[in-house]
Amino acid sequence: MPATTDSSAAASFTNIGRSILSLRRDQVHSIEGMNMQHHDADTELESFQKRVTDRFLDLSSSSDELLTLSWVQKLLQSFLISQDEFRQILFRNKSQLHKPPMDRLIADYFERSVKALDVCNAIRDGIEQIRQWQKLIEIVLIALDNKKLIGEGHFRRAKKAMVDLAISMLDEKESGSALANRNRSFGRNNVRDNLHKSLGHFRSLSWSVSRSWSAARQLQAIGNNLSAPRSHEIMATNGLANLVFTMSFVLLFVMWALVAAIPCQDRGLQVHFSMSRQFSWAAPMLMLHERIMEESKRRDRRNASGLLREIYQIEKSTRLMNELLDSAQFPITEEKEGEVRQRVQELSMVFESIKRGLDPLEGQVREVFHKIVRSRTEGLDSLGKGNGPD
């Protein structure tokens, strides 16, 4: 019997030992699992930073394309892709969104994004303005069609469209006085009425933001109190604070670049870009900022309605065409007609470039608007569920 007792005791100790070993293995596996999750999360966040950097490096390397319609489209596509990735990472970390300081950081981002919606609306107004210029250019091209003889009536039709185009491209503050001076120089009521009518029609189609709205103030509001997260915020959010800061800066830069490129109400580019060089995307973004600011300071661009290269080409072609039409005398000489044909060809190239790029650009601005709305709605839903009962 004692032997049986010893045997039972040994078996009991063996079972206890196995249980302890099993418990330790479970603990080790649990810790390893947590470490793997943290590693995966860190890798995901680092990968996001790298992809954002690569996109801005690509944008900054395209110096020949800078501020063209195709470049602006590439900028918006970069934003849309980054926004999607940002949204997916937030979705996978929903449990973190309602914890401080992440709840405050994400709420600040959504507040900035709401302000960006007004910028999108104003940019669509600016695109509509360019579209009106496009229609006036088309009138000139039809009037001075290379396939037919150019008569005095064709010249008058083209000149009137050129005058309308020049006036509508003036800054809003200057357009009233310029319009009055131009009308007096013509001295014809029908021209004055037509100009007022065409500009009035444009106003009725556009300007979805209020007349007191300011793009410059809106950009300042988007960038207000935007600073790199502190170390304790990064630790408390498992690195998500850097994610939100990065996307906030991408949002600010994209909205600023749109205002720089496209005609916009009360444009102003003096936004302070305070970003830490510790972020790999900061260098290419700052490079782009410097190049765009340099472009805005050029003598022939200071008073431009937008820095978009196609707008500059329209302004240049309009000025040259107006000078040529003003100097033309009938019967027109063969040499002068050749010059007109050349200017028409230049204007036609600008027209085709705008025709190809404007609709896709407007579609992208619309998509940016809807993506921001959708992301904010989903984020606020997540915050609401996090703060609500389980």
C-alpha cells in the first residue's frame, strides 16, 4: 500500500509539473503573439511612411511637369491612395481610436478635413472658371479656323472673344475697374451689355462658397496647431500619432497646392509649413513647397489667377493674340495672316491640353471630397462605438 501511495504522489507531481510547463508555454506563446502583433503594427506604420515618401519623391522629381494639369492629377491621386491606406490602418486599430490621446488627435484630423471640403468646393469653382475660358478660346479657334479664309467679320468675332477672355481672367478686385475702362474705350452699348451678360452668367454657374470666404484663411485654419506628436503621445498610441500627423500634413500640402494652382477666392500661399526632418517625406514635400513659392514670385506670375502652367499659357497666348488682332489692318497681308495662323495653332495646343485634363481633374476633386466625407463618417462612428456601452 505505501508503494501505491508513493506512486500516486509521483504522478500528481508529474501532472503539476506538466501543468506549470504548459502554462509557461502558453504565456510565452501569448507574449510572442503580442510581440508579433506589435511588430506587424510597427511594420505597417513604417511602410505607410515609406509609401508617402516615395509618392512625394516622385512628385518632386517631375520638375518639367510641376503645376501642370497632369501633375495636379498625380498629386490628387497620391492623396487618394494615401487616404485609403490611412483609413484601412485606422479600421484595423479601431480599439485605439477612443483612447487618449488618440481620440483627440483623430478628432483634430477630422476637423481639419472638414475645412478641406470648402477648399474642394472652391477649387471646383475655379475649374468651372477655367472651363469658361476654354469656351471663349474655342470661339476664337472657330472664328479663325485655318481651313477657311479669314475675313474682317472673323476678326471681329475673335477679338470680342479675346476681350471677354482677358477681362474674365482678371483678378476679381481688378475686374470691375478694368471692365468699366474697357467698355468706355469701345463706346458701344451692345459690347458692354454682352460683357456684363457673359460674366454674370459665369457668376451664376459658379462660386459655391460665400463671397466672404477666403482660401488663405481656410488654409491657415487647416494648418492651425499642426505639430509633430511628442514621444509620450507616440508611445501611448503605439505609433498611430505619427500616422495621423503624416496624413494631416499630406492633407494640408495638397489643399495648399490646389489653391496655388487653381483660381480661387482670396488666394494666399503664406502658410507656415513646420515639419520635422525626422519624417522621411518632409524633405521632398519642402522641396515642392520651395519650388511652388519660387514660381509664385516670378514677375510674370505674381498677379496670376493661378499658377497652373496651362493658365500661364492661356494668358501668354491671349496677350500675343490680342496684340496681333489690334495691329491687323484690312485687307490683311499674307505675312500678317501667317502670324495669325501661327498664334491660332499655339492657342489650339493650349485648348487641347485643357480639354484633355480639366474633366478628369474635376472628377478627382469630387472624389477627394467624397473620400474625406466617408473617412470622417466612418471614423466618427468608430469613436462613438468606442465611447458607448459594450
